[in-house]
Amino acid sequence: MYVASLAFKSLWNRRLATILTVLSISFSVSLFLGIERIRSGAHDGFANTISKTDLIVGAKGGTIQLLLYTVFRIGSATDNMSYESYQKLSEHPEVAWTIPYSLGDSHRGFRVVGTDNNFYKHYQYLRGRHITFLHGREPNNIFEVVLGESVAKELGYHVGDSIVLSHGVSDVAFQDHSDKPFTVVGVLKRTATPIDRSLYITLQGMEAIHMDWVDGAPPLEDGRIRPEEIKMDDIEIEQITAMLLGTKSRISVLQLQRDINDYENEPLMAIIPGVVLAELWDGISYAENGLRVVSFFVVVVGLLGMLVAIYNSLNERRREMAILRSLGVGASVVFRLMLYESMFLTCIGALLGIVLMYIVLLIGQPLMEEFFGIFVPIRGMTLVELMYLAAILGFSMLLAVIPAIRAYRNTLYDGLTIRT
Amino acid sequence: MSDVVLALNEVKFSYQNSTLLIDIPEFKVKAGERLFLYGPSGCGKTTLLGLISGILEANSGEISVLDRSYAKMSSRSRDSFRGDTLGYIFQMFNLIPYLTVRENIALPCQISRQRRQRAGNLNSTIDALAQRLGISDLLGRIVTELSVGQQQRVAAARALIGDPAIIIADEPTSALDWDHRETFLKLLFEELDRYGGTLIFVSHDQSLKAMFPKVISLVELNNAVGEASCT
């Protein structure tokens, strides 16, 4: 027992070095655990980019591609689906709600989404949150546009501003719809999802800017239709790019998916967002593993710091060891003393690290959710985390053997000679 | 049990294959003796103390303390035997810097069960010992705040606690001025008289030898060194 007490008192005597060592261990442990939690939060957040949507429907093609262009606004569709099929699906008895998406235009690198008011009513993200307005209202007229929060912030747009959309989704769009400018009528609240990085117009608006186009080419001067001439009710929507839908009962999702995939009038495809999101996440999980490796090495560095601190203290403690030997302490006890010191440092460091992690989570939780869309739940320690901690402790004991052996050999060499 | 507490018989020692450092045909110390062992540097003083305390092992010959031969003991049991039977006072820096004076004095009794038993009630024993050595008011202090003279008295108290059979004092007074040396020795003698402890006082300072009933010179004792090599 006196060995542990000596170890503790000796550490306390060198409090500055001890506290610094403990802090560095606790920082690395909290970073390790924190990163682990943020990682799983990011995973959940990724899976929460879209929520409560049971199926995404588009023209037949790649499933991940469909997910990417509907949810993440990446890439583009190879084909459209007819508005007729959309309407048919909307009336399906199992379908509770639908959201049409008409894509293909952009504004200064941000995607333009043609949709209807169902989008503001039914779209959900992050465990069932709805879209809300920061300023203004939904677009009700052909040439009205609502901006995602990032679009408004980065381009400095306000309600009432007039903007021009571009044809195509490349960053350097070559065709502007300059003859038909849009007026900003609303800005959405931040969602920390790709929703923020898009502009939203009505399906009619999307149709209207292409109304006078002939075979994918802009109209000549004399073929142009002036915006004033276009009436909301006159516009007939023929095609959309994709649609989201929610079912009345989740039990019917699989059957509905099969029905859509076998739809006779048109080659359609339906995907379950959660399933494809998981596939996508698996594809990028090497980044996740990279993060894990980095945080592991942070812990290794923290423990190496402890090793250096203890090793450095050995020389100035040779006298102390000689005194202990004269009092009947064996060299093996000196070895144990050094191990105890490392154990103290690692245990206290790890405990402090856990506390620190919870404090940071408590403070950082709302901020991370707001700025990165990552929700990190505050829960107890999991079995896996406890196993990580046990591994850290084991590894530190392994490292502690190095200074302990050194102290042991010093002790045998010095005997009762007091070296100063 | 004979009255010899320490006996060396034909003891030879050298580090691996190097020159012989210790060659002592016979050396006996009787219980209760106060021995002044004159040892100028270079005479194998440190080596001899290492052998007596059981830190070093003799190449040949026999060393026994309280009739127990070191040759038959493992290094581990020599360690605990040392804790039980020897009190050691160094020249200086005797104390563990991160313990209080009281904790320093109590330390041998935490390491050796025998000494704890002999000390009886540890706190009151320390109080009484400190009283006699004039360090009562230092007990709660941090050792780094003490003067050298105070430190050596605390070191004496620590060596004496739990009545070890032999006190080995390795130049304990060389850091003190003359007046303090004499007082220190007198206190040490008084304490040893209380329980009949034996003192082996090693020093190169001949001025103190008048206070000792028995004086042995390491130069004569150790055949491995000649007159010339000791200074």
C-alpha cells in the first residue's frame, strides 16, 4: 500500500508536470472519444439529410445517382418522368403526400429546384424537422423564387431582389434566362443540409423559362415570349425530374416500390432513401476509418508525452530511489512504483477526458447541430468506448514498462550511492 | 545468539573481472558497540557499505548480520532484512522531498513490519523521538524548508525509529559545522543507549574519532588497497 501512496505523493510533488501530463492525456482521450461520437453523429446526420420520405422516384437509372441529384444536388438526371405518372402516384391510395422535383437549371453554381407547395409542407430532415422560413413566404407566382439560407448569405440576396437563372448546372452556365428574371420572395431557415444550397421556384416557373425554347436551344429574338404574356393557369406541366413520396403506412413501402419499378406506362425506379444512403456511406467509409486512425494516434501521442515526462523525472529521482533502497525497498518495488505512477496518470487522465468530452458535448451540441447539421446525442458510455479505454490503459502500462525498467536498472546500479 | 551483530569473514569483492576492491579477512562488530570506521576516499568505503547492507554480493567469503548469512539469502530477502535491521544515515539529502518530516520518519515502519511492531504506537513514538532530538516543531514541515542540520536530525530519527540493530552512518556530520557535529553525535549516542543499538560511523574526518571508544581504519582492514591509494 505504501508504494501506491508514495507514487501518488511523488506525482503530487511534481504537480506541474503531473497536471500537464494528465491534461495532455485527458485531451487526447476526450478527443478520441469525442471524434468517435461526432463520427457516429455525422453518420446519423448524413442519414438524416432526408427523413420520413419513404420513396424517391425517378426515371430508371442508377440508384445512387437518383439519391445524389434529388437529396444532395450532385450530378444530374439522365431522363425525366412524366407529370402524368406523378399525378397518378399522388392519387395512389397508399400514398400520403408527394413532392415533385424539376431540376436542371442553376444560379451562380447553386441548383434551382422547381417544386410546389408540398415541398414546404412535407419535406422533412433531421428526424422529422420541417422547412421553415427565415424571411418572406412560399413562391406563389411564376417568377418568384425562394432561396436556401447559404445561397442568400453567400450571394448577399434579400427578399425583393431580382435574379436571373441560368440554363444547365455547370458552374459556368452559358445560357442565361435573362429575359425572364425572378423576384426573391423568401429565404429558408438554415437546415445544415443541401436544402440550404438551392433555389426554389414553382413547377410553372421552371416550365415558363423553357416555354419558348426549341429543341433545347434558346429562342430567337422573334420567337421570344415575354414574361408578362405568361399566365400561371395557362402553363401545362409535362415533365418533372423526380419525386419524393410518403406513404400512409410504412408496411406498404416495399409493395409500392415493386409496383413503381414494374410500372407499365413508363420506365420508373423507386428507391428507399435510407437503404441507398447506407450504401453511399459504406462507399465513403474509408474517410471514417481515416478519422479513427488519426484520433488513435492522438492518444498514442498523449501517452508518449507521459512516457517522456516520467522518463525525464528519473534522473532527478535517483537520490530518492537510493534512499528507498536503504530503507529496505527492493528494486522490483521501484519498478512497481514507476508502473503505479503511469497508471495513476492514465486513469486520472482518462477519467478527466471523459468528463471533458461530456462538457464539450454539452456546450458544443447546439453549435454542431446548427453549423454542421451534426447531432451528437449525450448518452452514457458504451461498451465499445469502455473497451477503448481499457485498451488505452493497457497500452499505457506497456509504455510505462520502459521508464520502469530504466528506474530498476538505475536502482541496481546506484545501490546506496546518492547521486545528485 | 552471540553478541556479534556483524561479522565479515574472508570477504572478497570486485566488479566483473576488474581489480579487487575489497579483501577483508576478518571484521566483527559487537552489539552495542560504537565504532568509528576511518575511511578516506578510495579505500572501498562505499563498496564495503554496499556489502554490509546487502546491496552488493561478495564474490567469496561470508557476511552475516545478526547471525544470518547473506550468502543464503535472495536479494529480495536481503532487501527486507535490511529494512528490518539497518538504519542508514547518508551524508546529506537523506529525506524524500515529497514527504513531510513526520512521513519521512515514519517511512521505515511502513516498509518493515518488524520495525513497525517495535515502534509501538507510531505517532507517539515519533513525537517522543522528535522531542528528544529537538525537532518536534518540524514534524509538519516540508523537508525542503529545513536547514542541513535539521535535515540530519530528521534523518537520524528515521534511522532510529523501530530500533534497528545497526545504525550505519556514512559521513553524516560532514555537512555540519563543528558545534553541530558534536551535539548530533551525542544525541545519536543517547538514542542508541536507550535500546542498545550498534553504531558504525564511517568518516574520513579524524577529528571526531576521540568521541568513539573504538576506532578501526579501513586502510588496515581492507587488504585490497594499499596505504598509498587511500588519501
